[in-house]
Amino acid sequence: MFESVEVKETAFRIDGVFIPPTPAGIIYFCEVQFQKDELLYERIVSEIGIYAYRNRSQFFDWQAVVIYPSRNIEQSRQEIVREMLASGRITRVYLDELGEIEELPIGLGLMVLTTLEGDEATAQARRLIGQARGSQDIIGLLSTIIVYKFSNLTREEVDVMLGIELQQTRVYQDARAEGEASGLERGRTQEGRAIVLKQLTRKLGEIAPEIRSKVNSLTLDRLESLGEDLLDFTQMTDLIDWLEDERSDKRN
């Protein structure tokens, strides 16, 4: 039977499109798939076809990359793209087959981190923070990944768990920048107190009211110093000694 069929376009969302700087280049489509989808390849081909139809003048050729946590997530039937898979037109990446996370570049390490759980995820995140060498963007991504894995914790609690210093946190930096721009010194100090107290509670346990009061009396500069030093605290007496030294310095 022969029919004339009208195909209506459906709204698609492509995870990532890397457009070449000139029309003579190759455009790359990226799809991240962490759940089983038995129509994934049909959707990808449709997305690319519609995009090419609408934007053909922007590129010369195309490639696609599909990122899976493991092979068992991949679509079972692949007949519709078998030539594309065989030719490398569509490349598949299995994160659990990339090798040991310690041996990977930090970008790939971040991707593999999304597949880890529990203590292993925390340990690898802490290691990647050291590898990030202070890059705020990388540290922010690491913190966000762990926040999603430990949904019962706040962002500040996750930062403490990962050993992210006060000055490295996005909350602190945003608050400081906003305070400097508006001249609201009090707002910055209050934000610093809240973050430091959360870090101390996470590190040492419940903070007694009299000790909390001493922390709240610190200036912003001294809060910053405490935010750095508390990473080395192992017991409550370390905090008490630090506050006593602070008090002695004021007297002198």
C-alpha cells in the first residue's frame, strides 16, 4: 500500500550542541543517557535531522556522542543506526570503561564521579578538588554533583564534608561580592558567621552557646581566618584554644 504521509515535527531538546566557528566545520551533538530508553537512537536521529534541516548553512558535517554510565543502559535494538554506529558517526562512551578515575583528566573524572556512590564518591570528589587547583568552576561542579548524591545535606554541609574552604564556596564569594558592591559590611559578616558556624558544627558537633557567641563576635577578617584554620580542628578544644588566642591577640 502506498500513501502520502504528513510528518509533524515534535519539539526536541538536545543535551549539547557544539557549533563550529565556520560553516566548513563539523558540528557535534552530545547526549547524556543515564536511564534505559528503548527509543533513544530514533530520537537522536530525529533531533539531528530536524536540526540539520533548520540550520544546514551553519556546518559541513556532523558527529554525535552518546554518554552512558555503563553498557547495560544502552538501547537493545539498534538496527536503525547500525551503519552509523559501525562507521563512528555516532560514538558511544561508557563511563565505567574509561579506566581508573585517578588516571583520567579532570574533565573525564567529573563525568565518572556522577556514577559513583557513598564514601567512594566523597573520597574521589575530595581528590578532584585538590586536582582542580582552586578553579572555582570545577569546585562548583564537584559540589553540585555531591549535593545531588546526598540530597539530605545542604550545600554548605556538603562543602564542609568535601573540605572546601570558606573562601572557595560560591555562597561566600557571591555574598562577599554583593556586599562589597553595595557596601553592606554587616550582611557579609552575618553570611560569614552562618557559614563558619555550620562548618564548625559539621566538624566538631553541637557548639555551646557561649562559644557560639564568641564566634559571632568575630570580625569578617577573623571569620575568614577561622574558616581556614578549622579544617585542621579535630576536637572542640582546638576551637576553644583558637578563640583564646584570638582574645589574647586583642589584648596585646
